[in-house]
Amino acid sequence: MPQPVVSDWQGCSFKGIDLSRFVTDWKDTRQFALAPHRYWHRDGADIEVLGRKPHQAKVTLAFVGTTWRKDWLPIAASLDDDPSGPLVHPVYGQMAAVCEGFAEAAMNVEVAANLYVVPLSFVEDQVDTDLTTQASDPKVAAAAAQTHGAALLQRAPQQGPVADNVLRYVTTALDYVNAVLAAGSTALSYGRTLDARVDAVETTAVAAHGAIAAGGGVRRYDLYALVEQLFDDCARLTVATSSSAAPALVPYRVPSKTHIAVLAVRLYGGAGVSRIGEILANNAGSIPNPAAIEAGTLLRVAPPTVTR
């Protein structure tokens, strides 16, 4: 799977309108209000932090091709109706914001006809909201995957190889997302139990990417972007779940020579056999012969669920 142009992309939308495929660049201003207190005949100053100023984001959108006007006008109409709403920022995730509008939106007919560039300016509209690492919340990544999957299905052709490959990819990706959510806190904490599903997501993503290219994908940059965004959502979900759910390992000394399957059942009861891979992964190099683990071997394992 080709790497996305922007890693860990959070998407970009305003009031539920997806702007991702039009974004060319953005600039952020995030500063603190400071009050310097000076003293006679003293160098320097005491600085009092009065709080953070509202975040300002300037997002440049480019509307390309014969549909440039059709793509832009619904966004402009929504801003005219109400410039306030939720902004999903490519870096900082969701925040309440007000769009100040734009200045000097331009098209250079001589150099680039049918290229309309609009610099939108947003100002944060919320108080006492701290930054949160969106990638650390599995629900955020899962919601993004649902959104990008639905958008990809909507924009893909209704029939043909592109439609078939996109449908297969979205179905596989969302099946993975649902499996992670259904597994809850143990989704990825026990030794990469969803590896096969992750591999399937990547395989179908590559196939969808190839089908778009074969179908004249040079004009379908929006589909390319959504394929990458959905794949990135799944990757972030993997990281978020493993980092938030993985239990701390505890030491365990093997009391007598034993088979790893017997040991797994001793530690985790009926679920033990399914967790053999986890034990091996957590003790790489410490178990030369899984069929005969020597007495006294010190292992690191997830907390046992069977107490004796």
C-alpha cells in the first residue's frame, strides 16, 4: 500500500461538509496571551500567562476542473447561512469554530483556467478546551473509518472493476473496525489476534488503488485520497487499541517442565489455547522449545485469569 501523502491525517471538514479532497495547504496560529510586568531599574520582566488565544486556522481549498463552480458554491452557501459549526482540523481534530470567510479567492484564467483557489479562515469558538490526542481514542478512529468508507462508496462508480474493488475494500476495512470494537479492551492486547484482518485490509486497499489507476484514476484523486484515509483510520485504530488496552505484563516462573498449551490453560483457563501466540510473542527468545518449557523459566505474561 503506498504511503499516504500526509501521515496520521485527521481529515478536514466544516459543518459536516468534507473538505479533504480540496485542501492544498493550511496554516495555524496558536499563541498565548502574555502580560509582561516590568520593574524600575530591573532587567527583564515577570511574564504572566493570561490564557491561550483562540486557535486560528487558514485552510486553502483548490477547486479543479469543469466542476469547480458546482463543488464550491454549496460550501459558500453553507457559510452564508451560518458561519459557525464544528471544524475537523487535519492536525487538531474537532473543534467548535467560526469561519471568517475568505479574501482574494482567485482564478488565473491565463495560467490555470478552471482552478479556483479559496483561502478560508477559521477561528476557534470554544473556551477551556484542552488538546486531546484524537489518535488515542479508538472510537474517534472508528468513526472516521465509517465516514471515509461511506464517502468512498458514494463517490465510486456504481458498476465495474473500480466499484467491485472499492466495495470489497470498504467491507473488509469496516469488518475489521467492527471486530476491534466488538472485542473491546482485549482487541489487540493479546498478541496480535487480528493480524489476518489487518493484512486483508491492506490487500484489498492495494487492489482498490490499482483498480482506480487502471480505470483512469488520474482524474479520481478524491478516490485515491479516501482509500488512503480509510487505511490510515484502520492503522490508527490498531495503534489506539493496542496502546490503550494492552495490560501490564507480570513475571511468572514456570514451576515444572511443561507444554505451552498446558501452561496457557493453567494461566487463562478455557481461553488459554487461543492465547498461546500471545505468550510466545511476549517471551521471544525465552522459550526455545514450546513443547517442553524448563522448570524455573521466568516469563512475562498478561495477568492470569485463573487463580489457584
